[in-house]
Amino acid sequence: MVKNSPPLPESVEAKTAIMGNGCFWCAESDFEKISGVIDVVSGYAGGNGDNPTYEDYAQRGYREVVQITYDPSQVSYSGLVEYLIKHGDPTDAEGSFYDRGAQYAPAVYYENDEEKNSALAVIAEVDAQHVFDKPIALAVILRVKFWPAEGYHQDYYKEKSIRYGYYRLRSGRDAFIKKYWGDNIDISQSPTAMDDSSLWKSYKKPSKEDVQKLLTPLQYKVTQEDGTEPPFSNEYDTNKREGIYVDILSGEPLYSSLDKYDSGTGWPSFVKPIAPESVIFKEDNSFFSARTEVRSKYADSHLGHVFNDGPKDRGGLRYCMNSAALRFIAKEDLSASGYQEFVRLFE
């Protein structure tokens, strides 16, 4: 129930998240292993009436969940969603392994649009990797009241370790995780990638006429008309300097040079965005094929597309971007340009 974590820095306020990943004994055990998680409590959410019990929660429409208290400077909400996906079967909307019923179906609860978009972005990113044989069916639900479960359910994996170990082995959970993720079960997302006070979050897109004045004809064609720049003869394809890439209009951070690689396609390519919530995905059925378009979140600029032919050892994705949609901020200029929170990426 309580994880031994260092005290929070004075400037950091703990946050909570509610997530369901099948049996709450297993979910509690898994989430307590995350660095930055302070406390995990098993309980119920989403049903009818007050004070659900283990005897009646399923009949009343409740779901087994855990409430996670965490240090957002060490682990992000996006990271928790990613971890949930990697520690259960997120493709099963009717239960969890041999525990059947909606009360065991995986779900994440969001408190605001920021968390909702973060969860959807992580789901879209994992779906794009085609890790599973089926699409992810993880429910993304507006946060509701959390009801703690009975005391004997808390820390069950410690208090009843033999019974818990036998249950978990028989469930097939760990075999499933090993099959689809191997040893790649840790959180890959940076908790400091997006600061709530960042100026680009209040960005208001100018009128079409003003945008045309701000951009070159090529930049406008790419970002506003979903165009594509010529390969190889663009600004950032061969750029090897350390720094971050931001939206040409809003300045919102999109990619890090640490995730850039030479794909040989002639366009700047990355294995992932700087944070899953920094981009949005849309289905693109133009050119007689189904592709996944990538757009910036605040400026709604067309950036490029994401494909599943990237480096396998780095997630298997290729974010193929247009230089015309980007602006590069060198590592040494980050603080002076208002991006000081990203300096630590290069330390």
C-alpha cells in the first residue's frame, strides 16, 4: 500500500491517478514498483451508490481499480498509462486474463482534458507500433469517486504472498507481458517534458491572413494545407546538432535530437515525440492508402506521418516530419529561449 519513496521536493505537489488493470492485487503490486510512486491503494470506482464492498461491487457496476499517488517530477500521468499498457492486456474490454467481466476490464480515469489527451496519445502511439494482435481497448473515462477496498485487500501480494504468487502465475498475466514486451516493460516517457505553465499552452492561432504573413509559401503549404516538402533538400534532414524541435508557429516542443536518426528517406525522422501528449494523430486516407498523420497539439500544424518501419530496438516507429513545420532550438540556447525545462535532457 505504501511505497518507500524519498520526500517530495518543496516545489512539487503530489498528484493522484485512478487506473484499473484487472485484479487490483496485481495492479497494486505492479504500480508500487515505479520510481516516483508514493502510495497505491486498491479500491473501486465507477458504479452506483456509495460504499461498495467486495461482495457487491460487481453487481453495482463498479470496477476494480487502484488509486496511485505519485511525484510528477519523477513520473508523469502519461508514464503511468504506458506502464499500465505494458503490465496487462489492454486489448481485452471484457475482463482481464481469467478474471472475466466488466469489473476487471482495463481503464484509465482522467481529471481534465490534458490527462485525457495524454492517455489517448499514449494509446495511439502503442497502437501505431502494432505490438498486439488486436487494437487497444483501454477505456478512457472521466474521473469519478474512488472508494478504498477492504483492509485485507491492501498489500495482498505481501500479506498473502504464496496465495498471490500462485494466483498470478495461473492467470497468465506475466506470460502475456513477456510475450509482447519482453524486457521492454519500463516507462519510456520523460515526466518533465511538458510544463503546465508553458507559454505555448495559451497559444491562439492567428487568422489565415496573418498566418500567411508569418510563414514562407512552403511552410504554409506544409503546415496549413497538409503538403510535403521535397526530400533531402530541406533544412533539418541532416542536422546533427543537439537540441529540440518545436512547432514553427506556436513554439510547442515536439521532438528531441536524442530521438532523431538517419532513416535514409530524406526527411528528418524521429523514433518518438518529446512527450506522447505533444502531438496528435489523425487517420489520413489520401493517396489511396491509409496512413497516420501527425499534427501539433496547440497550433494544429500538419507535421508529417508516423510509420511502423523505424528501428526495432527503439520502438519500431518512424516519425517522418517536414523541416518546414519545425524550428530547431540548439541545446545551448534552450534556457535563453524559454525552454529551460528541457536542458536536463542533455545533461
